Amino acid sequence: MDQIWLRIWKLQITERLKMFLWKLCRDIIPFGNRLQRIFGNSTRCVICGEAEDSALHLFFKCPLAKAVWFASRWAIRSDTLNFGAPRDMVVWLLSPEFLQGADAEVLGEFLRFGVCLFDALWTAHNRAFHDQISPTWRGVLAKVTSAAAYLHSAWESPTNAGGLQHNPAAIYTGNSVLLVDAAFKDLRAAAGIVVAISEDNLSEAMAVCYEANQPLEAELVVLVNAVKWCTMRGWNRMVIASDCQLLVHGLHARRAPDWRLAGAFWQLVEMLDALPDVKIEWTPRAGVLAAHKLAKWAFSNSVSGLFSAEDLVPLVAM
């Protein structure tokens, strides 16, 4: 157990998640019989009611867990996995046999996804028990994707982060910048795309409403629309700034961050290859705040269209 704890302690995740994994290893997270002794409730799974409540069931066998694992980029059939004890689940996350020989980046991506999924499922379990809120697999997947991307961005070293700008002002190098962001909820999305000459000088913008299945798809569609706008307007030298680090990193590595988005991802790569002086860079949320506010406004009002600098003033001031 000490060696496992040492590995957990060294993980680039939050202290809360480290403690969660430690408790799982020690099998002291309250499932089934423990909950019954405290609250007098049934020992059946509070999400599906199909089996005894346990770590194995919640994290791998419950229909909710199975759907999210299979929807992940690894398309894992979690119902085929079996573990002797909760500790073995953590060992599997740390050293997945099916990724044997993979590089550290791939292993890290899988670990972040798995840890965030465990955490999201436990949260869904508790909300179902205490608040009678029924989770959906799409909702859980969206939370996991977002949480894993946050962990990645929080520990990404500037020296290893090609195409990543931690200072929002650093994206302004003489060329115009397209600030992009997406708003997403309940399979609906809106893109905010703002042309910026400098941090305080916005010249025009575009908003587009569309359907999307997950936040990452919404962010991908924003970039596709931004590059199409560059092509239509003849903007051959442009920086496109996004706060979606997972997607920007995937574009620089030329590796789709989610297999379900591979078609649109490679379409975007081909579009960018045709515009070699159009660069995609990551910047913190503060760097794309104008696009973020425009996307939220367009989403709330179901508005698509073009906006002048004057039109933008009241929208980005909100």
C-alpha cells in the first residue's frame, strides 16, 4: 500500500483527488452495507437499482459508467473488467495493461480521464442518493472532459507547452487575433468569434448557434468557423486564440483528442494546412473574455450573425 500511496502522492492531480484515490485503495468509501448502517437505505445502486451498491458496480458495471467508458476516446467496455478489490482499480488506472508501451502523454491523459470519471460518478451517486437527481451519461462525460482538461492545463509546464500562451497579452504580436470561445448546454452551442487588434481594440465579430454533443465538439466547431471566416475574408496571417487547451494541444500534436470527433478534427487540420500563416494558440479564459461573453449572449438569445465594433460594446461589457 505504501508504494501505491507514493505513486498517488506524485500524481499531478489535486490533493482532494489524491485523498479520494487513497480512500478507494483502503476501501473506506461508504458503499452499500456501510450506507445502510448509517441511513437505513437499500443496498441497491441508487443510480440504476440493478445491482448491489459497490465500488466495482459504480465505477465499471453500472449502465451510467459503462456508457461513459465506452464513449471515451478509448471505447472501453468496462463491463468486461473485473477487480478483486478497489485497490486493484487504482492500480489499473496507474498502469493500464491495454496501454502497455504507450508514451507518458497518453498514459497521463488516460489517468486524468479515469480519476475524473471516478470522482464524477461518486458525485453523481451522492446526488442521486441525497437529492434524487438522475444523472445522464452525456452530462457526466461533459464534466469529466472538462475536469480532465483543467487538470492538464493546471500542471502543463510553459517549457513543454508549444502553442500555449499563459500571458493573454502575448498573443498580440502585430497581426490581428481571432478570439474564440463556445457556450454549451443540453446539446446546444453557440460560438463567439471576435477580431481583436489589441486587448482593448475589438473591430468586429461573428456569432453562430449550432448543435453539439459535448463541450469539446462545441469548441472544435468554433475553430472550424473561425478558420472558414479567415478563408472567406482572405485573412492569411492571423492568430486564433482559444482557451480549450485539450484541443489546441491536439492540433499541435496532430492527434484527435476524441475519436468521435476525428472527422471534424482532420477537416480542421486540412483547412489549417492550407493557411500556413494562420496559427492556433492557447490562452487563459481572461484572454478570450470578449468571445466568451459574446458566445454566452448568443446562446441565451439564439442569435447568429455579424457584429460591428459598436454592436460589441454593450455585449462584452456585460
